[in-house]
Amino acid sequence: MAGKLPRVFTFFIIVFLSLNLTGCGDDRPEQIAKYQQLTTQRLAQLKTGLESNQLRNATLLQQYSDLLAKQSPELAPLLSELALDATTQGPMFQSLLRRNNDLSTAANFINLDQQLAEAENVYQATDPSLYNDMLSDPVNVVADLSKGKLARVNSISREAAALANGSEDFGPGSQLVGNPSYGSWQSDSSGTSFWAWYGMYAMFSNVFQRPIRYDNWSSLRGYSYYNDVGRYRYTSPRQATAQNNTYQQTKKSFERQGKRFDSPYAKPKTGATSLSRQSASAPKASTTTRTSTSKFRSSYSKTSSFRNSSSRTTRGISRGK
């Protein structure tokens, strides 16, 4: 009888632990669904903000594009394409829509950690203040195309940025290089990676003095909001993997030649001015590519719930936040 007691005791311990483990199930799918729901609300809010001219940089982008198109009609097709980012038809807004929709399919991700990280990133990327800051890149591209007639926003001048970073001026439009909304890194027959523009953005090829090679751009690029601040939020896992593959490929090529090659994001560039608090607290661009084994921890606990975007408005963004 005494020998049976330990076995009975062990049995109850196992049952007790099993019940507790069942009660402490994985809540990541629930968090992902909640983020997706809130992001859908934020996208609707962002759509309203764009359509009612509540985002300062969106308004500037449209105004700048219209003014420069009248002064330089040959640039009108390119400016019309850039101005799309002031609407819901632009590549940035459309990318966020796709990324939010992709969250519904677990097969799009390596694991739940990556899926949850992407859910939080898309939610943050739809924050009107962050989105307004992100629009500073296309605004400044138009400003640079005007040859200084239109002022840059949220950024120091081209000359000051080149001096501060020891960077090369690749020409107007260089802020968009590296941003997967506008193009991608492709490899030629020799294995050298170069920037290939999408669609109408290929007109930038007429502006640049020569094709932009990845190895040259990596060491001499200038400041841009996407590459130095927003990359963490405005890059999908698939896009981040493609960027990392280009880096690894180039790094191996340099190593075969006995040379060292650093990531273009290893050293942040200087040049941001008057960014929102949300941008100032964003993770570094160099941390965009996560390993599949890293543990993701949400900054929103289940008990404190999520910050509901429906309670926020875009007031203040039009004043240049």
C-alpha cells in the first residue's frame, strides 16, 4: 500500500500540471488577430487623413509635384508617380495593405514569432505620425529635383548631409534607393548587384549619372528616412530577407578578394530634423533582419491590451509633427 502512494501522488501531479499547461495556452495567434484588427482600423483612419489633407507631408508632396510639373514638364510623368504617395494608391499605402492581409496566412511566415513581429510592425507603420515622417523621402526627392527651389522637410540640405556623412551625392531620387516600394537590388551576369527601379520610377535612370551599384552605395549612401529610421517598420520579412541576401552575396564576393564589406546599415547616417516622437523612439534600421530563432516579445501585454488607434486622430500632423 505504501508503495502505491508515490505512484498515485505522481499521477495527480502530472494531471495537475497538464491542466495548468492547457490553461496557459499560446496566445500569439490571438495577439496577431488583434493587431490585424487594429491595423485595419488605422488604415481606415490613415485613408481619411490622406483624403482630407491632414498629413502635412502628403499635402506638401502633392503641392511640390504640381508646382514642379508646371516648371519642368519633362518631369511630369515621374512627378505624377511620386505624388501617388500622397494618396491611398501609392506604393507605401498599398504595401501596408498587402502586409496586413498577409498576416491572415501563417504559411507566409517562418514561425509565429516572425508573424507576431510583423503584426506589430505593420500596426506601428500605420501610425499617422510615422507615416507622415516616411513621406519626407518622396517630398525631398521632389525638392531635390527642383534644384533647391523647393525646401526639404525633416532633413538637412543635400550639401550638409554629404559633408556630415562623407557620402556621395548620387543625384535626386537617391533617398528612394534601397526602399522596396520603389525598386529592388538585381544582379548582372558578373554577380554585381545594382538598383533596378519599378515602372515609371525608371525615369530616375535619366537623372543619375550612372547605375547605382550596391557595393558603392553601401559605403557612400546619404541619409534617408527609410534607410536610417523607418526601415524597421516599413520592410516586410520577405523584403528584409532579400536585402540580407544581397548583403551576404556582396560580402562573400569581397571576402574572396580578401576585402572587408560592411552592411549599408551598420552605421546610421546623420540628417534627420523635426521628426515625430514615434520616429525618435523607433528601433535602429540595422535591427530589421531578425533571426528566426530570436524570441519576439510584444511591447503590449495582454492585460494592458493594445493602444487602440480609433481613439487617436491625425490632429497635429498637419502642423508638422
